[in-house]
Amino acid sequence: MDRDYFNIHFSTWMQIVNQLVIENIGFSIYDLPDQYYADSFEAGMNEHDMAQIVINDWNNYNDINFNITGIDSKNSNQP
């Protein structure tokens, strides 16, 4: 990809991705785990598809963290 094209358009692309994510989950992409934003942009991914990846990752993360009923807290090291 042409470096000038990247420098001109990537920032706008990121702003749109960020806005879509905020509208859907209430968090900025800058507060979430990193994604391959630059690689995805250079590969031609549109903003909606990238936002969907971030949202899906967030949903999967929450599923893992909120379904912890099977943890055995009796065997944890406590002071």
C-alpha cells in the first residue's frame, strides 16, 4: 500500500471504527485489547467489518469472564 494513502486515510478509518464500536458496546477501541488495525486497513477491510471483529472479541471476552461459576475458590492461596 502506498505510504501516502495510508497516512491520509488510516486515521479517518480508525475514527469510524472507533465510533461504531462505541455505539455498539460503549467502549472506545483505545480502551480494549489491541487488534491488527493497520494490517486490516492495508488488506482492504472496511470499517464495519473491523468494528464487528472488535465487538465479537469483546463479546467473547465477556462470555469467558462472566461464566466462571466452576472456579474452586476453596483451594486458592489466601494470606
